[in-house]
Amino acid sequence: MSDREQLIQQLLKDLDARTTGAIRFLAGHTSRRSFLGKLGVFMAGMGAFPVLPVLREANAQNVTPRQQVNGVADIVEMGDPQQCEYWRYCGMSGTLCTCCGGSNTQCPAGSQTATVAWVGTCHNPADGRDYLISYNDCCGKSSCGSCGCSRSEGDKPVYFPSKSNSILWCFGSTSHAYHCTLALVIGHGDSNSMR
Amino acid sequence: MLQRKLLVLGLMLSCGAANAQWDRIVGSVTSIGEPTERWVSIRGGNTAYLVDVEEGEVKGTLPLSRFSPAVRPHMTQGKIYTYGSYYKRDVYGDLENVLISFDIETASPVGEIPLPVLPAGIGHSGMIALIDERFVGIWNITPAMSVTIVDVINNVAVGEIATPGCAAVYPLGRGFMMPCGDGTIQYITLSDTGTEVSRARSPAFFDVMADPVFDYAVPTGAGWMFVSLEGLVYEATLNGGGVEISEGWTLNPETNGTKDVNGVEFARDDSWRIGGRQAFTYSAEAGLMMTVMHEGGGQETFEKPGKEVWAFNMTTKNRGYRLKMEGDQTVSAVQLTPGNDPLLLLMTSTGLQVHDASTGRKIRDINVSGNLIQNLF
């Protein structure tokens, strides 16, 4: 028997012994009625899980920046988010939501956020690092039209959708009428392989 | 008294004669006439303009939805198909996705077929195809990719074919080709009823990260021409049950130091790139290929309008001439009309231009703008 098989055999024996011990302890210290009561409370409590305050992006009207992903918090930024030259817009193609009553993380009032997006990797000159940017479209209103921007770095044809800005990225909203585009920082570029 | 009556009568008659030169107060409606091989569709805004480029006239228009990227003529039926997505309140509310047919002679809608899947709503002529005169194929992305097949003989949507990682619909025989993210061309064969019979893939011939092909392609007669963002030209054809890819050739080989027969060096053009909304066209009958070119930039400029159009002789694969745009003018789309002596059509920033394809000589401007030029035949 190999070392690996011996280890597995030992693990199974230990698991058996601990499970048997736990069941004997439970039987020795708990009446049947008391056990059933506790089981009922546990099962009823499971029903409350869906109403706990967890993130539901699909239903959210405003996307909040996931700045904790990959440790992206408190990034140092410079530049005008209403200008196409702003560092987050290296892969942008569309209308800047910052010129339409929204921001880079929130869609303008009355529009809806798409839950699927294309991504780019942009260089932040203020700290010299690369960041993964998610370009989420805001949809359900006619095109805002202000501040058009088409830098399109890394753009690919539509059969490679995650890097294609030609697609109408309104998936997840009730209308695919394009309004404008967000630019969310979702991670460090050097810790991702999605360049 | 009699004289007065005769005078009034004379005045009334003269008024009637004078009025005969005016139009009726209610205008009449014209029909569109008989299209020729030199009629094209120009998609501009939410309208398709039907243009006779020989005469230089707009002959009629078709109303499209904001999500209709292209039209698809079916000349043997005398119809033009397009798909549209319509919200009840223009940009929100209940949604209807339909394939619409227009009668060409009257430029009026004559039929609708509901579509089961939301179409892509973007792109170019490759998003809607006429397959073997019987089926219309429509590319969808939801973001799962698929093709909806509609039987336009029996006027019914047959179903949806899943095409993960592959885009557009380029018809060939009773089936269609599509470029895929793994560097291949896929071919799907349809049955008599429009269901999938089989699918085949070419060997991988491009790397999507290094040098992908445009998702736009043009017909060669035997297959389809695909061009990479770095300017390599390929032809995809069928061979038995498989898909074959020709050896690629480049649009801009090194010209450093190359001299003509008089010993004069060619101007350097190594930094010129192919790009545009409709970046190339090909005529098998005339043996010509045209490309929209701009100078500088990386691969991401593949949709950028150009400052020149290059013409290639497809027998030698050599460039015949470079057509330069005037001043600040740019060109975003290029098309050749059918036949042995085609016209070269350019959609420029100032409107449609018609040129002689063999010489590049400009023939006329037509006052119509848009982003896609499609032949009706």
C-alpha cells in the first residue's frame, strides 16, 4: 500500500471514530423531542436566508464600485472624468455617463444598469499601476449623446465578446436601448490575465 | 345682358384653363421602378435609402427600427427583408422582435414574422443572411450566441441554432459560415426544413489575441473572403464536408527600398492599416479588391475611417492604385457593384461617391449619407 493510500485509510478511520463519538454524545445528552424541536428551528431559520442583505447585482439600479476586489481600495486618481483622455477610458467606446447625470459607477437616473460588460486594462498614471476596468452600459433611455468617446484599446471583433465594444451591452436590463457607459475599476491589471 | 353672361362664361373658362397648369392639392404616390444591378441600399439613421448609383438618384426609402443593422434583398421574391426590435414606448415598454418584408416596387411593408430570440441589433450586412433563397438567418447575442432560422417560403420561424463563440451569418449553399473566437471558420449545414444537419470547422488559421479577422466578410463566389486586422487576406471555401482556408497574402508588404521599373523607390506605406465600418470589398467578376486604409494606430483602430482607398488586382495580388480623399474628408465604407465593369462606391464623411473602379476616376457625388452600402443583386 502506498503512502497516499495509507493516509486515506487513516483519515477514514479517524472520521468514523469522530462521527460515532459525536452521535453517541448526542444520544446520551438529548431527548428525541428536544432534538426534533431544535431541528425544526434550524429548518425554519433557513427560510430567512434569502432576505438577508446580500449583493444582488441583477436587481440593483446602481452599480457600486467593487473596489475591494483584488485589494483595489482608495486608488489614487487624477484627471477629468468628463474627458475622453481620462485614464479609465482606454477601452471606452460610447457616451460617458459622467456627462449625462451619472458617474463612472452610477447610471443616470431613470436608466438601468447592464449586468454583463466588456473589460479593458488601463494604466493609471497617478500611481503607475494597471487596473481592470469594467465598461457597463446604462440602458432603457434614448442615447445621451454628450461626451462621445472611442479609444477602443484592446477592442476585438464581436465573436470575442468580452473584449468587443461593438456589442449592445444591455444584457440584464429590460430594454436594450443604449444610454451611456460606466467605467468601474474591478481589480489590479497585474493580478488578472484578461488583457 | 347676353354680353355680360358671355363675359362671365369666358372668364370661368379662362380660369379653368389657367388652373390646369397647377398640381392637384393632394399629391399622388409614385412606385419605385425596376431595380437594376446598379441599385444599392444605404442604411442611414433608421432608414434604408434605395439608390440608383448609375443615375445618381434616391429612388425610395424603407423605414427601419433603431435595432436594424442591415437589409437582406430577395430579388426573386421582389422583396427586401430586415429585422427590427420595437419597444412600445420607443426605448422602453413591451418588446416585439420581427422579421419584416418590404415589397420593392411600392417600398411598403407586406409581411411580418415574429422572432423567438432577441437579435443582436448591431453590426453590418453579416448579421442577416438569405440562405439558398429559402431561409433568412439572423445572428443573436443574449449574450449566448445563436442564429435564428426563418423559412421565408412558409413564413415561419423554424428555430434557433446555438453557435457558441461564433458570430455573423455568411450563406453558402444550404448552410452558412461564421468566424469563431478559436481562430476557425464554422460551417453549419441546414436541412430542407431549416434545422441543423451537421457542422464542421476549418483548422485554426488566426490567433484572436495576436491578429483576429474582421467579423465582416465579403462573398467570393466559391466562398467568403476574411481579412485580418493586420491585413492578411484569406478565402474560406467548402471541400466535401470540411472548411478549407487559403494561404493568406498581405495587403501591405514591405516597401522599404522597393523600386519601380524606372528605379524610383515606392513611397513607404508600412504604417498604413485597413479599417472602417465596411473596410473591404471584392468583385470576382472584375478581379478587383478594394480596401479602406488609414495611417498609424494599433489593431484597435479597425473601425476607424480611412484617408485612402487601395485597389488590388486579384490576379497578381498587386496594388493597382491609391485613391486619396480630399482635404479632411474620410471614407468609412467601400462597395463594388456587380458585373464585369463595376462601379466603386465610397461612403465618405460628406456623402456617397461613385467612381470608376478600374481607374479610380470620380464620376459623381450623391447626396445621401449612411454607414452601410449593400448591393440589391
